[in-house]
Amino acid sequence: METRFITQTAELEQLCQQLSQSEFVTVDTEFVREQTYYPQLALIQIADQQTIACLDPRAIDDLSALKTLFSNPAVTKVFHAAGQDMEIFYLIFGELPQPLFDTQIAATVLGQGEQIGYANLVKEILGVDLDKSHSRTNWLQRPLDPKQISYAEDDVRYLSQLYPLQLKALEAQGRSDWLAEDFANLGNPARYQSDPSTAWRKIKGLNKLKGLQLAVLQKLSAWREQQAIAKDKPRRWIAADIIMLDIAKLRPKDSQALAKIRGIPANLVQRHGDKLLQCIRDAEAMPKEEWPSLPRHKRLTPAQDALVDVLSAIIKLNAQQYKITPTTLASRKELEQLVHGEHELAILSGWRRHHGGEQLLTFLQGKSQLRSQDNQLELS
């Protein structure tokens, strides 16, 4: 295969014109985000079955040719574990590559592994051992040495071989349409949009708070998110989660009380103490009915717990039939939610409903039964 390292806009335009004639392109990115809120894009790898190119986004003045390629409906964009790549392209272009294919998602419905890593999938399907020694490379530094570039190229080189094989397997097994909903979710822009008002939900340990404490945490988290975005710094650099939780729990009334919170940095109090206290006051002024709340985790009765076990057995039967892992269809948590009467669940949507969810509903409605036949379970 031809390999190229592209640093000029004209080169990119020529490449994208060439790639636009392909049925698919494989795509990956390298980025760094340890010291920033937003990922710092360092390299874009893209390939078809004839050419591999590494694009230097820090040198190329205009990436609009790539945006045009990504929006071309005749060219499928193939990724592995595309979530972070999607986030980056949404930040750059304000839109997402379409149409999409994710080999990690495809692997789950083909029985090739659930959330399988790229190197493991390449080993499993192609028998190739990938060098992962550069996985912690600082991709922002220049120049990149030949080994780093070769490592980056491999991330799309073998995708170009995996995709046709997976596509053929999906068609042979009649599963091509199984992936439409998962890919639509992956390509939903709302998934990559920041909303400071919901940032509190990502804080570890928030289940220890309740009522007004959660309202304070919501206000504090929205402030921290806005600060992190404005300064392009990690949230933890603004204020650590544990500090946010303690402020929400203790609700200090003044800067002296704020400064006494265990572990709170003095510079946080000095620079932002007034704003933190204002967040507390704003939360305290909220009507009680506007306080955020956590989902209630209802306890299962012994009978309900046994019912979940039965539903798990049905899921396992279906998973065995399709040679996929049971959790690809439904997790135990989802089955517990189903027993509690919830219906906005993945198992009741799309291909999962057709190949597992309907059987669960039929059983719960008393229209089928699970029985033993020749020392094996079967649903009838």
C-alpha cells in the first residue's frame, strides 16, 4: 500500500478527491488531553485499500476537504471504538462523519468479543500481533519518528482488512440491519455536546448526597464545567470531585468556613471562594421541587430476584443461539429494570427487541414458559 504523510492543504485536497472514489475509508485519530478540557488533535490517520495517509492537523491550514469527504454519503467511514474520534470531529467540524461503521460494535453482534480492543480483534480475525509500544507517545511532539508513524498507520491499515470481512459475515448471518440503531446513536450530535447543567451526574460519589445537597452540587458542577471550558483545563484542575462533594455536603456560609473544609486548596478559596458561596446561595434559593434527584434503586423482592434469574436464562438461550455474549443483548441491571416495569431499555428496542426482548415480554405476559427438555432449558 502507498503511505503518505500530509502537511499541506493542497495535498489533503488531492487525497480526499482520490478517497472519494472509494466505497469506504478507515479512520483513526491520535490526541492528547491530559492537561486540557478538550482533546488536542495531533494526528489523523485515513486509508482505503490502496493508500494510507497520516494527516498533520497542526500543519495543515484548511481541513475542509476532509469535512467534505466525511459528509459524502457514498463513502462509509469505518472506525474502531469511534466515540472519542466522533467527539474530536464534532469539535472541529460541528458535524459528524456519515455514514458510519464501527468494527467494535460489529464485533459484538458477530460473536467476536464484547467491547474488544483493536489489537485483540486484529489478532483474533487476521492473526496479526500489533506493536503497542507507542500507545503512550506524546503525539504532539514533532518530528514523529518512522516507528511512531508506522504504529499510527497500523491503526487504519488493518481496519481496511477487517471491515470487508465483518461486512461479509454480517450479510451471511443476516445481521446487517442489527447495527443501524447503534450506529445512529454513535452519530447523534447530542451525545457530544457539553451541558454544564448536567455535569453533576458525572461526579463520583454523588450517591452519598440528597435533596438540597444535590442542588448545591448541581450549581457547583455547572460553574466548574464553565470554568474548565473557558480555560480549556481539566475539571480536576479547577476543583477536585471530593472537594465539590464536601462543599455540597457541608454548605459553608462564609469564606472562613469554606477554608476549613479538609483538603480544599487555599488558592481555590482565594480566587473563587465568592463564586462557590454564591453557588450555595443560589441552590438554597431554589424551590424544593426543582432540586435534582437520583434515580431510585428499588430493591427486588426474593420473588422478583428469582424472576430476573429466569429472564437471564432466556437471554442466555438467545445469546447461545446467535453465538454472542448475553450482555450484548441485556445486562442484569436492565432485566431488573424490566421487572420493575421500566420499558425504555435497549433490550426493548431495535434488533435486541426482535432477538430477545419480545421473548422476555411474551414470558412476562404468561404467554410462554421455560421448561426442561432432555436436561436442557427451552422456551415454549
